[in-house]
Amino acid sequence: MNDKTKLRKLEHIEIVLKEKVEPKQTTLLEEVSLIHNSAPNLDYKEIDTSIEFLRKRITAPILITGMTGGHPEAAKINEALAEVAEEIGIPIGVGSQRAAIEDPDLEYTFSIVREKAPSIPVIANIGAAQLVKGYGVKELIKAISMVKADAIAIHLNPAQEVFQPEGDKDFKNIIDIVASLIDELPVPIIIKETGTGLSGKVARAFAEIGVEYFDIAGLGGTNWVLVESYRLKNEQLKQIAQEFGEWGIPTSISIIDVFYNVPNAIIIASGGIRSGLDIAKAIALGADIAGIAAPALKKLLMHGKEGLKNYILRLVNELKIALFLTSSSKPQDLWEKDIILGLSILKWLKSLDIELNEYLKLRKLKKTLNNTTL
């Protein structure tokens, strides 16, 4: 791998930390209300936030999603993230492993995650564009083996690639390519967006070839179009990138749309998740687990491992309080609780031909619809 690619990995981290890379458009989670229960009929001490995910028991439905790797500085970040994730007992993903597949000297920047996190679920990561360019079973197995992964994310990032100076803009036949690989891999595939949201139609197309896991990564959090806009030298293209910084499907809408179209899907809700209450709302909408990225990175680099640990424990605490105040003894109980949706969400649902009552009925049936072991 050339030095320019290494530099890009470091530039991405610096831009996320220093620049304004979140859109004005929100996740719309502020338009989701959970119904307060004044008589919860629960002992707070007995509330259990743990769930099973990728056949392992985790402390809470929180995932540190893949962010980085491929640079010596990134190795230090991955090491610290993994240590905290292991200590708390939550899963972690790594950033795109293309760098290490092309340059074995960089494998340690990813493998350090499994070394420091031997017992939790770890998710490998390869870009869809690399599959189109020729990556196949051999490369995916290498990525999986590198981190002894429990699953591999194939990330869809066409909006980022369009504006990235070195971007790969060919995504042709990606669904057929994934279909040819899915039965050849020893672990599940997670179809992962990267901040512009996954639609129900796309999720359904992948579900029809056997994919069960989806990281919807909706609009409202770190926006990679905006990240790339800071790297562009061409002023006209930079202005266009700023315009498309609002492009995408808000996180709350993406959760609903994917769940409505693939009710038995295992949904990772990421994209602008910032609190335990956000996690509770995302699960109530139909998600199974929530993902965080930029907030974890910022806490780590500003306040060290202890700061990151305290932040994640705060998320768990906030989630537990939301469960208590909705009379939910575990996260999955939120699927059966009544929710109130705001006007913007209702307009989206109408435009997407999502029948509200049918959606609400499916939510309350999710425990029985989801027969897959998480």
C-alpha cells in the first residue's frame, strides 16, 4: 500500500476530530417518544441489558463500529478501543482491512483488536468497491482470519467514494457478487452503510440472497461526504460535496424501512447515536443493537481509556433507566411497547408506502419473527 493511502487513513481521523462533519439534518430520533410508565412493576436491580449477539453474550446492545486501521497511529487507537470493549463486554468492529490485505506489514494495526479483546464479538470489514474490483473468498477469509472475526461487514459507501479523490465509483453487480460469496465464508456477512442510510429496498435485495445482518448507518451522525469535502482541492467539487452533505436517509427512517421490509433481519442501528436514550429509541423502532463510532473515538482521544469507559457505562446506565421507565426488563421488551412518532417521520413513512398500523403490528411480533440467533 502506498504512502498516500496511509496518509488518507490519518487524515480521516484528524478531520472527524477537528472539523464539522455532521449534517444539519438529524437522525429524527428526537421525533420518537417512549411512553412513560409510572408503575413499572419492576425492580431496577433486576433489569438485564445483556443480549446475545453473533452467538456470544454481551453486556449491552452497544457496538463500537469499525472506524480505523492501516496506519501505525490507528493501531494505538484500535488497541485502546478493544481493551475498553473487552473490559465492558461489548462487541467491536475494525475499519476497512484493504490496507492490510495489500500490505501485510499493516496487519498488526487490525489484529491487535483480537489480541486485546479475546472474548467479545469482533467484526471484520471490507469495502463493496473492492469486491467489484476483484476481491473474493481468498481476501475475505484473510480479513476474517486477521482478527479472528465473528462476522464480516461489507460496507456500502458510494456517496463517500464519489467525492473521495482516490474513490472507487464502480458498484456494479454488488448484490450478485455478495450472493456468490455468502455460502463460502465461515462467518455471517453484515451489510453495512457508512452514514447515508440503508433503504428497505436494498436490504430486501440482500435478504433475498441470504444476508441476515444489516448495519443501517443512517444520516445524522458523521457524514463521510462532508469528511471528504475537506480533502478536496477542486473548489467546485468541494461545493457540490457540501450540498450532498445532507443526502441520505435519517437513522430512524432507515431502521423502520429496513425492519418493515425485512422483519426477521438483525438490525444494527448506527448513525448519530449519542445517548442511551437514543439506543432505547432505536431498539423500540425495530433495531436489535446500536452502534457508536465518532463519540467513542473522541472520548478516547480527549479523555483516554477511562473517559471512553465512563462514556460507554453512561450509555448502559441511560439505557437501563429507559427500560425501567417503560416497564421493560430487557431491551427486547421495547419492541412491544407503544411509541409516538412525530410528523416528519410520518411523512417519510407515507412517502415510502409504509403502512403505519402494519409496521406497529410487526414491531410487537418481532420476538417471534426473529428466529435467527443473534
